[in-house]
Amino acid sequence: MSTDSSYKSDTVTLPNSPVVLLHGWGMNKNIWRPFIERLPLDIQSRIVTLDLPGFGDNDWIPAQYDLPSLTSWLDKQISEPCILLGWSLGGLVAQHYAINHPDKVARLGLIASSPKFMAEGDWHGIKPETLTMFSEQLMLNHEQTIERFLAIQAMGAKSARQDIKNIRDLVLQAPVPNLIALEQGLQLLQLVDLRTQFQYLSVPVVGLFGRLDALVPVGAVEAMQQLNPNAGLTVLNKASHAPFISHVDEFLTWFNKTVN
């Protein structure tokens, strides 16, 4: 595992591969806009941003809102080998897709995402009671629950207050998420465990994480590196859960190395 701007990868990525971006829980594809606008036009032309089912402008909800259904949906959006980048919950979907469709993924990029989000035993993650609390609050007031989730995502970063505002402003430009998608998305964060599959993943993996992240603690990143020693995992010392918002310059450096 490396820190800040250092980088490790064992595979050269196809320079013209599409770059598919998947957002996190409660968010939508607008979240990527600020950093995309700073990319060279030739890279911008390769980027595909998607709204997960039930989020943003995607009002389709599968009968069973689980990883197999989300992977099936995603496969319909991807027609050729791509560089697949997922943030938080989107990274969980991206991992499951890469596990089941390795021929369609030239490189997997994880942004503050883990194969298992909930803490258990010696595995670092979100406390079970925290996820239970969010699930209970969601039934009472889902907009307020999303607000609290935003606060946790930025917690610890020096620019936390501004980061929360920036994320909120971007997210509110799209329709409110579907309640089923919110409920089942939290269930995925609570229940999914892809650690064994991550250990044997054949697709090249890179990742960018924040040392101050309360949702994907640095202990989880260290464990991920042990599970998959060939993964190129980078930790930004002063970032939290949304490094592409709080540390745009460092994120752009990592992103450009990942997609070229």
C-alpha cells in the first residue's frame, strides 16, 4: 500500500478504453462533474457516467435489488472492455461486475470502497449499529438520513463543511433517490462480503482512499492489500470519503495514471 501520490500497477491499460464511473449511496452521476470538467477533452470524451438504478435520472428498479441484478443492468451499459471506477457503494457494484465479467474490465478502480463495508471481527469498517441506525432513520425521513450520511463522508477533512455543501449542491440537481434503492443500497452495505472473491480477482485493481475516512478505515485498506498483494492502493493522508471533492488535484493525478 502506498501513500499520497505514489502509485503501483502491474498492467498497462488500453489508452482508448471507455472509463465508466459509478457513484455511491444516495448520490447520482452529477457528483463527478467538477473533476471531469478539469480533464483534457480527449479523456472527457472517453468517460461514461451512470446513475445506479433508483438514483438520479435512472428510475428503473429491479424486482430484486441485489448485486446480481445491478451487475446484469450494468452489463447492458457496457459494450466493450472498459476501465471501471466505483466510489463507495458504486465500488461494491464494480467489484461484483469485475468478478463476473473480467473480460469486460481492463482495470478496476476503487474510490473509498471496500469488498466488505460492515465491521466484523478484525475487519475494519462501519459499525453495525451505525448502519442499523441509518436504516431505521431512513424510514422516518430519508432526506435527513442522506444529509447525515453526507456529513459522515466528509468528516475529518479540513474542508469538511465546504465539501458537504459541494456534494449537496451537485446531488440536488437530480431527482430525489427512490426509497427502495436507498433501503436496499443500505442492505448491500450491511450484508455484502466479497473478500474471498477480491482475493482471487483476475482483473488489475487500483484504488484511492482517505486516511480520515470513517466509512472505509485505513485498516480495511491495509487488509485489502494483504488479500490482493498486486493491487495498487493509494491512501491520501488528509482526505476522507470523497477525495475527488476534497483533494481534486491529487485525485486528478491518480485518475490520469489510472486511465492512461
